[in-house]
Amino acid sequence: MRKRITIPFAALAVLAVVGLASEAAASGFYVGEQDSVAASRGMAVTAKLMEPSTLYFNPAGIAFLEGVNVSAGFTAIIPTFKYSDPDGLRKSADSKSNIIWDPHLYATYSFGKKAAIGVGFNAPFGLVLEWPKAWAGQQQIQKIDLKIPTIYIGAAARPIPRLSIGVTLRVMPATVMLQRGFALMDSSGNPAQGSIELSASAIGFGASLGIMARPVDWLHIGFSYLSQANFEFSNGEGKFTLPAGFDNTLFHDQKGTTKITTPDTLAFGIGFDVHPDVTLELDYNLTLWQTYDELTIHFNNDPTGQLSQPSRKNWKNTSCVRLGLEYKWKDTFKFRFGLVWDQSPAPNDTLGPELPDADRLVWTIGLGYEYHPLGIKIDAYYLMTNFLERTVRADVNPAFPATYKGMAHLVGVTLGYGTPGKHEPPAAPNVEPPPPPPPASGT
């Protein structure tokens, strides 16, 4: 006699796809470090960034560049997360430390000091998170692989010399895969283990608006707005693996659909050239996550209705504060530092190991070198993200009580080129010229 499942599925596939979709929308694994100069300043670059990557951070900035500017590079990301049971009932586990290679490329061209255009490519969402086999949370998540490369097309104009306005169009093809296990029980009451692998793809579109102003030579003010992006996952596939002899009436391969919307993001920045060789900037970012309150999955062949059920998320709006410093030595070497405080959008009652996010403290350092006669630059940085320890207990999150710790190390390099002799000179201090010498007296 064929074995059958006696434990209800209870929306296992829904929860699995929820994990999948939350990765596609999660600021917890949003990788904003898409340029070595910006990353080494803690991405406090909304008000001032004299690099072609400003197309991504604030498109208004490309109008303050001159001539042709190109940059290309990569960031190597190594995230690790640690799980432990707050009650000591389950075995602790560490995620595997996979290296994620994240490329970036930008090119801009300026029409005098009036306008500019630009194109770019990067991957601001990217994650490979894998937990050990047979760990305590294998029914929550085993592996996630997310990729959302993004293409940028932008333009900016300076209606007056000290003000620039820019826009970009963003095209984002997304692919994601999630794997997890689930518990089974045969007709004799013996436990067994099955697994499901879910994969999907979609294309999202978005836009951004940026403004940069320089009221005086030493003061920089910036604002940028990143719109929502809608992803229609209409071709998702769920593949089930069951032990030999189990009935697959409910657990059979089938397609499903869902949709998610990334949040609106606003950034405000103010920068100061406190010295001709020193720039300091403070940024504030607001991410409107409150739109992500629920996720619903629809399966094409679900006669029982057990699979197509909504899942509550109730994410909250988050704030982020960034501080960046750049010191230029002999107009050739640049030393950079950054400090960031960033909030997590996920509340305790919906937090899970597919997204073990937490408030983050980030610090970063960087070094740049420019050879002016040829317009060639090289920049590098190191960044460390410390995810603050976070505990959710059974009375708050009965699905999977846990304590999470996380750390991420990022190393990046960017090569750049700018038209020789076209870089903007540093702001000069306001110093009154000396008075002319008195005329010589007659003899």
C-alpha cells in the first residue's frame, strides 16, 4: 500500500515562496555599495559625488562632471549568519560563507556645463545564503540564490550653474531560487522528510529623480527619490521531492504566480568642503517599507486551496543615517572614511532565517589614486557590516524562535577614466585679495 501524508501541508509552499519574494524586496540584503568611492564614504554621496556612479546614487550629479567619464569594478561580499535557540533546545548553526561577486559599470558624457547623459549597470540586490543540511531550521529555509541586475539610462541638466536636476530609468530582470524541507508522516506514524525547490523570474521597471545644489562653493545639498518597482512573478515553478512510496496528490510539481513591490526610497544629503582638501557629508535615508504588509501566492493546480494562502509581513518604514569623510593629499591621493546606522524593516513576529535581518552598524575605509595627465583613477575600499544580535522568542514568533547574529565583509575595487584636464577644481576658501601697494611718493 502506498504511504500517504497525514500531517496537513498548512501552506508550506506559501511560506517558501514568501521567503523567496521577501529576498527580492529585502533591504536586509540590499547591496548599495555599487562603487568604491561612494562605498568608502559610507554612501553619504547624495549631495556630492564627482564620479560617473552618481548616475546610480543621485543622477543630478552627472551634470557636474565634464567630458567623458567611465568607471568599472566589482565588490566581493562575504556574509555570514549564526543561529542559536534562545531556549537551548536546538543545535546551533552557521550559514555557509559564500563569496558573492557584484560588478558595476558606468559611463557619462557632458555637453559643456549645461547637460549630461549616462548609462550604467550594477546589481544592488544579490545574495547566496545557504544553511547546513539537516539544521534545525531546514523546514524554514535551506538555500536562497537571488540576482537582480539593473540597467540605468539617465540624463541631467543645469538650468542655472549652481543647480542640477537628473532622472534615470531602471530596468531590472530578476531571478530567484529557494530550497527548503518539510516534514511528512506516513500512515504508520513514521516521520520522513521531503523538500521543495521554488524558482521564478520577472522584470521590474523603476525610475529615480535627483537634485543637487551648490548655493556657495563650499556647500553641497542633494535630494534623490527612487520609485517603487513592481515584479510580476508569473512563471514560478515549484518542484517537490518526496521519499519513495509517498502519495504526491498534493505535493506535485506545478506553477504559481505572485507579485511584489519594492519600496519608495528618499535620500537627503548636505556636504561641506570644510577645507579645500577635506569634504564632509551627512545623509539621511527613508525607506517606505509599510507597503509590504502581506504576500499572496496563487498556484495553478491547487484544488484543496491549502497552498494559495496569504502571509502576513507587516514591515515598517526604516531610517538610515550616513556620515562620510574624504581627505585629498597633493591632489593625487584620497583617503576616505564612512560610518552608517541602518534599521531593519522586519518585525520580530515575522522574522525568519530566510531573512535574518537586524539593525546594522557599518564602518568603511578607502583609498584612491588619480594620475591626472591621463585621467586614470583607481579606488579601493573595505567595509564591515555588523548585524546587531537579535532574539525572537516563542511567545512572539512561535513558528521559529531564534537568536541571530550576522556579519558581512565587503572589498571593492573600481577603475576609472575622466577626460584629462576636465576634472572640477577644488573649492577655494573665500579670502579677500590683498590691497594693492600704495603708489610711490615723488622725489
